[in-house]
Amino acid sequence: MAEREPMMAEKVVPPIMEPGYTFATVTDKISSIVLTHKTPRGWYIGFGISFALFMMFLYAVSVLFVRGIGVWGVNIPVGWGFAIVNFVWWIGIGHAGTLISAILLLLKQDWRTSINRFAEAMTLFAVACAGVYPLLHLGRPWLAYWLFPYPNTMSVWPQFRSPLIWDVFAVSTYAIVSLMFWFVGLIPDLATLRDRATGRVQKVIYGLLAMGWRGSAKHWSRYETMYLLLAGLATPLVVSVHTVVSFDFAISILPGWHTTIFPPYFVAGAIYSGFAMVMTLAIPIRKFYHLEGFITMRHLQNMSKVMLAMGLVVAYGYGMEIFMGLLYSGNPHEHFQTVNRITGPYGIFYAALILCNILTPQLMWMRRTRNSVWALFVISIIVNIGMWLERFVIVVSSLSRDFLPSSWGMYAGTRYDWMTFVGSIGLFLTLLFLFLRFLPTISIFEVRAMLPAAAIKEKH
Amino acid sequence: MKQIAPPLYGLLAEFDTPNELVRAARATYAAGYRRIDAFTPFPIEELSEAIGFAQNKLALIVLIGGILGGLFGFGLQYWASAITYPINVGGRPTNSWPAFIPITFEMTVLFAALAAVLGMLALNGLPQPYHPAFNVPRFALASNDRFFLMIAKADPLFTHQGTHEFLKSLNPREVSDIDE
């Protein structure tokens, strides 16, 4: 029996929060990261690197604006290239933030509390990165406002039957709703920062943003109703956004795109890559700011389980695509496209994406992997890469080999494609570092409400 | 020159735990006070009913927002595609309503979400840069780890002496005057 004990110990579920915190220590611990006057040196290093990458992004975009879209690798037949690959990748990453903040709230998953704030921030910044790409891709980005319906001197309207216009509405609605969700979630914590700030500038800025929040019971009551309703609205919204993104492909008639499995398979892929990104960010943040007491192994384990489940849904999607293409549809073009995707000129990318998205994550079946921070960190990065490859294979392999062999062509990103892509990661990280420095990374009031002392014991 | 004391707004009692506050709020309501409010660092479900705050109108506002958004979204597309700029493409219907559903849905969600956030702020009277409670220095702890109960002077039962003693009887940590 003695040798079985360690195994039993391993089975104990780690807590959502380390014991021993009080209302005051929770407030102190989280708000001190923001209110300290000494910015840690590591922050400067991280911000510096991110900002340098962001500058590279601006350089690449400036070249694009001056010389035109020809600096990218896109041409006929592959007209979509990196811009759309990156757009879908980023917007997919954003979806985990909404999932964590809205869907897990509705499902009463308490463990979401310490990760929802920065997951929502991640959503916002990922949507910002995503939103840039279709605009750059327009060719004449200064006319981007033509996408919106407004009374104009040309007296024409956007084509409302086009999925590309649906995309405009879906992504802008998503950006606005995510921003509001994030901001109203911040209001009570901004009030905490206002009340604890010592500098005049901090007091004024946090004071303005907190809008005079004072924690009134009447305010909380309406606030809670609003938060629940917003979560209820964000849940179908997040599903609809990636569905509409998949319509950009599925509504066309191109083999490999024209399929009804795209909407659910895109949504699952989005959640998959988003959770991978939350994990990639959460692991260094909890280490650097010593937040292991709030973001515990329980969170990492739960996220790895969600990733495992979503990875299997994505695997089902891949399997079903092959089944439809080879065995079921009987369409020679679909058949060719399926074989071409696996064994054609981009076959190596397909093999890599299967390795990254399907095979590697299976390691998470083992409890040992789920208990190892390093293993989870590495796997989450591999999944991020895999999901990028997936979008690359979808976009490029179908476009490069359409119905007529005479119109086939190959595609590769140019140096400006790569600079824009890596640069947009710089934009994302720059915003994230600013967020970590100036706003509370973890929702202070929600963590307070989770403490045992917050429970009301009825006396009658 | 004689210093004029600022007028009184109400009295504020400070408690250490949410339990004490909820109990005190119930007692205050039972004693007949109605112009009362409580301030806490996190939402406490029992508290709003303890101070006699009936459920709010927010859900209705959100529903109306959503309906208006849906009508606007569909109306915009119908008007643009079928009325003001109809194009006949091979005899296909100009009111191709199934293709209008995604945008109608997005507009429904957008308007409902805007109604939820703006409705919450409007009903709560925010942004409100000034409130008399902020004049009490210890009130800063309402966003940290203390729990406050307030009785406004506007309450018909309010007397400075009597209400002060009543609040004292609820075993608070401290009772302070709120200046206007």
C-alpha cells in the first residue's frame, strides 16, 4: 500500500486558488503590479523587443502603401495568401477569450475567474491584429470605409449578399462587443486602483475611467444583470463570427472550400488555437509576476483538457474532409483536391499540421504532461504553429490548384509578408505588455468574491 | 470669519465582513429606513434585496435594443437591395432574405449589447464624478476589504442623533458623518 500513496496524492485536484488569501491581500497582490513605481527590468526588455517588432510591422506596411500590393507574394491564382491566413489565425485566437469570459461564466465554471481578464485582453488585441489584414489586403486601404453602408454620392450600396460584407459586420460587432465586455469588467477594478493610487496622474486617469464607481449594492445588482446578459449575447456572437469567417470560404465554389463542415470545424479550430494562446501567455505571466497562487495548476490542467477535446473535434473535421473528398462526394474535383492537399506541392505543410495539431496534443492524455508546465508551454506553441499551418493549407492549396491545370500556380510569402506577420505578433505583444503594466491582469473583484469569507451564512 | 459647517448628507457605518453588513442592512430595512444604500468591494446577491431594491428594468431595455437592432439590420439591407438600388440579376429576387440573415443577427447582438452596457450605466447614473460618500476618507476601503451601510438624511425617519445611535447598535467598526 505504501508505494501506492504517491499515486493517490497525484490524483488530488489542485485548488482554483491557493488558500490563505484575504480581501486585502488579494487587492494588494494584484493592484501592486500596476501601482508600483518601479517597472521591472524584464518588462522593459519584453516591451522593447515587442515594440521593435511592431516598428518592423509599420515599416512593412509603409512599403506596402507606397509600392502597392505587389510587394506581397499574392498573385493570380493565389490571391489570398498570408493576409487572409493571418486574419483567420488571429481572429481564431481571439475566440478563446470570449469563450472563457462568456461561455464558462454561463456554465458556472469558477476557475475562469483568474484567467478571464487577460484572456479578454488577448481577444481584443488579437481582433485588432486580425482587423488590420483585410484592410491592408484591399489594395486601396484608404477606401476601406466603402465597406460600410453609408449614403454616398455614388448612390451604391455594399453587396449585402456577399460573405465578405457579412465579415465586415461580424468582425466589427465582435470588436465592439469584446471591447465593451472587457471595459465594463474593468470598471470596479479601476475604482480600486483609483482609491489606492498615490500619484496625482494615476488618481485622475483611473478616476476618469472608473466613472465614479463606488460599489453601491444597487449598482452591483444592475451590473450583474448586465454582465450575465452580455455573456449570453457574446456566446452566440462568438460562434457566429467564426462561422461567417468560414463562409468566406464555404460560400465559394472552389474545391476544398465549398463544404458544409467548415463552420463547426472553424469554430472548434478557433477555440483550440485560442486556448493554446491563453496557455502560451498564462504560463510566463504567472511565473514572472508570481501569480501562481491565482493561476494554479488547476487552470493549466483544465485548459489542457479543453484543448484536447477541441483538438479531437478538429481531427474529426480533417477526417471528415478526407472522407467526403475521397469516398462520399463522388466529385472528381473534390477528390483531386483532397489527394493534392496531402501529396501535392504543399503536402509537407499538411504533414506538419497533422503532427502539430493532431499528434502532439495527444500527449496531454497523460497526467504527467498535464502536470508539467514546460510540456504544456511547448505543446501550446506547437498547436499555435499548427493552426497557422492549417489556415495556410486551406487558403493556398485550394487556390493554387483549381479546375483548370493551365491556371495553376505556386505561392510563397515574400519578405514583406513575413515582416507583416511577425510584426503583427509584435503589435499584439506591445499591446499586451502595456495592458500588463497599466491595468489589473486578474479581475480583483471577482477573485474577492471567490474567497471563503465572501460567502453569506444565513442565520435564520 | 466663522467657518460654515457643510450640510449633512447622511451617515455611514463601516463593517468588517459581508455577513455583518447583510445582517445590519436587514435590520435597518426592518426599522423602517428606506433611503439606504450599501457599498461593497464585490457583488453580494443578498444585499440588494436586504436594502429593499426591487429587480431592475435592464432586461427589458436589452430586449428592446435587440429587437430594434434586428429590425434596423434587416431594414437597412431590404431598403438598399430592394427599394433604393434594386438590381435585376437574371430575375433573381431583390429581397433575397436568407442572405440578409447574418447581418441581421450581428446587428441584433450589437444593439442589444450596446443597450445592456449603456442601459446599466444610465440606470446607475454613471459616469458620476462626485458623490458625497467620497468625502469620508475611510470610504476608499469600499473598493478593497470593507463593507459600508449608508442612511441618507433624506430619509423621513432620519435624525442625526437617533440614526447615529441606531447604527451604533448594529455593532459597526465605526460610524461617520457624510458631508454634502
